[in-house]
Amino acid sequence: MKLDNIPKAALQAELKRRELEAEKAKYSKVDARLLAQRIAENYGRPEGLWEITTEGDCEGRTVNQLGIEYGNIFDLAKKYSGHCMYSLRFEKAKSVAMNPEKKEVNISLGIDSGTWNEPAVLLPDAFTEWMYYNPSDCVASIEPGGAFSSVKVVFK
């Protein structure tokens, strides 16, 4: 067989496959099973509350906090796959006990929302309109908030 007829990418892929095979041959199935047990001891089941970030470069410039979400790690990996440069990092999130729901809560948006420099008297109407065009299952009214750049959401 002439190597000239085989595309370079195919040769490189075959070399990579053989290197991986040789590396795996150094270990047994028992080694993989023991590692799986250690992962289970440290993380429990693949389904849980996960803190998801991107793995960054050595300076940490490319680390992005993607969120904390409940689900199966593999489903979440698929969901966030478009957000990573190197890989996604999953850490078990600290589970917090849910407090009883309140009848009202102040909410605000981040500085990039454009709400911080606006008059506080405009915020209830702006949030009400925003909520109207983006309906949720939550039934609430919006009132002036008690904190900077916030509105009070009163649940019905």
C-alpha cells in the first residue's frame, strides 16, 4: 500500500488512534472502574446541582461563569457546549435549602441593563411593560422598589 494515496489528515488520525490505544493498554478495566468509583464518591450521581464554568487559560482570562443549574451533567454539557473554548468545568454546587416563598421581593437588573441611570419613578411602568410582552406563569404586580434601581414584585 502506497502512503502517498492516503490523505495526510487520515494518517494523522490513525497515528492518534494508535497512540491512544497504546496509552490505554497500560491500564486495565479495573483501573477505569476504580476511577469511576472515586468520581462517584466525590460527586455522587451525574444528576444534581452543578456550577458550570468554562475552563480558562493559565491566566484565567477565558473563564466564564455559565451558571448553576440542576440536571444531568451530560445533558448540561450538551446545552452549554457552544460556550466553551477548551472545556466545560463542572463542580457540585453547594445545595442551599429553599426558604419559604415571600409575598413580595425587590428585584433589580445588572448595570448593563440601562436601568441604573434612569429615574426610579419610571422603573415600575418599564418592568410592567417588559413583563407584559414577556409573559410568565407568575401573576404579580410591580411597585416602586425599596432598594437602588429596583422594583418590588408583589405576587398574587
